[in-house]
Amino acid sequence: MPELPEVETIACELQSCLIGRTITAVEIHWPRTIATPSPAEFKRRLSGQTVQGVGRRGKFLLVRLLGGATLLIHLRMSGRLLLASPESSPEKHVRVVFFLDDESVLYFQDTRKFGRMWLVDDPQLVLDKLGPEPLSDDFTLEAFARLIAKRSGRLKPLLLNQSFLAGLGNIYADEALFRARLHPCRQANSLDEAEISRLYHAIRQVLGEAITRQGTTFDGSYQRVDGSSGDFQHSLRVYQRTGEPCQNCSTAIERITLGGRGTHFCPRCQPAPQGCP
């Protein structure tokens, strides 16, 4: 599933091609993609709207319209946005099509049909439960320490909790924990000041590097707006590297299931607390 770096990459690329463009028409091929309003109202309200800005909040894309409404898009597991010409329509899995006034077309592809779109006047109706942005200027080490001090759960599920921190997912949680030398099973309230600092800086470092490399692509699961792949998969140290040697100590990377999610770590660099599977 696209995480913060992938969504940030898509948002930045859409800024250069959507801002100032007018949506002339919308086709909906899978009505359940539209969370709100009704598909008919969604098409009616978007037709003729001009894009004023494109941004991101957590894993949500925000397309701000000149009329005051905002189109929110969550790619979920397999959603993609592809900007192309009408004659180069993707062959499969197109759920929504946005026609633009420069004759380009923005396709929303979604193999698993989990992606959703909202057209709202107030984005906070959808975004109000999201936690802080991990790369924002006001997300300081002190703010992170206060945030984590209130939690007692295991680190990996906590980092995936979007109400705790917005934008992290399976890939970057595993990578950040490895860089911080913290086992995914560690209890959040067991961390000392040095460990909290390591985790804070690891989260920001890995997300920043992944944005610079335009995200992580596995088997075409995420693609940029022009259809090309990200590049951060070549820099992963634990994620999807089960059985391979750790780049720090050569110990084989292990995988467990934690909170229902596959979790990768180095058993030597990230020593397990007592009672962890």
C-alpha cells in the first residue's frame, strides 16, 4: 500500500500537471470507489471545477478546487493515478476517469477495489482523527516524546496506528525500527530517552530518504503518475529481505506476524524483549 513517501511523490507530481487545469468530465466505472457524495453528485459537482492546489495529509491526497471543495483520494492497497492521453487508456482496473481541459486524462486504477474518494467542503470531516505529520516542522523530538509517553502498546502496531502518527505503514515502520535498533515487540513505554531519540530521527530519516528516491515499488504495486517506478526498494535494509544477511551484522533477517502484519527485523541488531514471539 502506498505510504507517506509514495503519496508525497504523487502529490508533488500532480501539482505540476493539475494546478490550473479544469476537470471537464468524470466517468465512474466502479461506484463504490466514491465514498461521498453519491456517484451522480460527485460527477456533477466536479465537472467544470478548476484545480487550485494539490497536497497530502497522512496517506490521503488532497486536490483543492477553486470552488472551495476538496477531493480526497486514498489509494489503499492497490490504487494508482496515471496521467495520460485518452488514446493510451490502461487496459484493466480503471475505476474513475477525470477528463481535463488540456485533453489529458487522469486515470484511477485499483486492482483490489479498496481505494476511496471523498468530495467534501471540509476535509477535516475525513481527516480529523489523523495523528501528527512526522516530517512537519512542529513535530519535534519533544513532541514525539510526549506522544509516545502516553502509549503502552508494542512499537510496530503503534507506528501503524494513523491516529498516533499519520502516514507510516508496514515498509517504513520496519525500516525505522531497524535503524533505531528497536525490536518491533518492544513496549512503547519501555523506551528510554536515547531510544526515543533514535526512533524519532530514524522515522524522519527513512521517510525523507524515501521521498528523495520517489518511493518504494514492489512488483508494480506502486507507480508514479507517469507510470514509472520508485527507487527506494534498492535501499531497504529489512523489509522483504527475510533470510538475507543483515547489512550491519550479517545475521539472517527474520519475519514474524505482529498485529496481523508481516514484520521484518534483525534478531541481533534488534534484540527481542522477553515474551516476544
